[in-house]
Amino acid sequence: MQVFDFSIFTSISAITFILEGVGDTLLLTFAAISIGLIIGSLLSFGEVYAPPFFAIPVRLIGEILRGIPLMVFFFLLFLGLRLDVWQSAIIGLGLRSAAFQGQILRSSLEAVSIGQLDAAMSLGMTRPQVFREILLPQAIRIMIPGWSNEFITVLKDTSIAFVLSFQDIMTRADLIARSIGRYLEIYIFVALLYFVLVRSSTAILNALYERNRIPGLGEKR
């Protein structure tokens, strides 16, 4: 039975080396979620507002992206297309996230009453104006909880970029664990570190939602 040996954390250099991966982890998270939001928005708009001959292929693209494991994305980009580690990690995570963010925004757009479109157009507003000034602002506020969950998912899934030797928290922790031959203690530390990142992100995103939520939305009568 392995005995815990947390004295290894008295090594400032080892802890610092792992913590330096937090910056790359967060940078990868924000880059991937941004790419996913842009592509996902295009997918959702095409699925909701485009004519059937265009909406069906768009829906199929989303289904394909959701059906491919993230690690396969990484290998396709890194080994297949010969992209570098950063490009493979960002694009792989971004494409996978785009498929889910597209569905989050699609369901939010569909949650806004279509009657508002008819009412606004009867007052003389154009369809683009209604979409930009009435429908989209409501949809964005509705999608915050779902989008928050996706952000946390992307944050945790950055650890899978370990297979690319991306210098994030997980890769750096593994290098330290191998060098000193202590895995359990290092991975417990990594688990706690991810927990702190996830808990902090959740608190920020929840505060954002409470500040921008639509009054009465989701409340039980």
C-alpha cells in the first residue's frame, strides 16, 4: 500500500513549474471557447433561420462535430494535417465546442417567442433590426447557464491536450511525477488545482447570469 508523501511539495521549483501551466490552460480555454462561439453562432443561425436546403447540411455538420472524440480531433490535426501543438489544441477544442455552443444558442433563439418578431415588424422594424435589437439580446441572456457549463467543460478538457504534450497543468504535472516517481500526490494536487479553477469560474459566471438574467425566467409559479 502506497504511503502518502506530501513532503515533495516543499520543493518550490516543482510547484512553480506546475502552476506555470495555469496560464497556458486558461489561454487555451479562452481561445477555444471563442472559436467555438464564432463557429457555433454560424451553425445555430444556419439551423434556425436558413432555408431547409441549407439548414439540413448545417445540422449534419454539427452532428459530425459532436460525434468525433476530442482526442481524435487532436490526432487528425497534429498527425494528419501536421499542425503544431498550439494550433491542434486550439482548433480541436474550438471545433468540438462549436458543435455544442451551436446547440446552446439554437435552443436559446427558439426559446424567444416568434410573436415578438411579428409584433416588431408590424411596427415597421426590418427583420435584421428585430433580430439584432430584440431576439439576439434575449437569446444571449437565456444561453448564459448553458454556455457556462460549456466553458467549464472546455476548461477541464484542456487536460486532454496532454496527448499533444501541450504545456498545460496536466503535462507539467506528469513531467514532475515521472521525475520524482510520485504520481498519487501530484495528481491529487492537480485535481485540487482544477477544482479551484472550476469553482472560481463557476462563481464568476453565476454572478454574470444573475446580473443579466431575464426577470421571471425559470421561476416556478
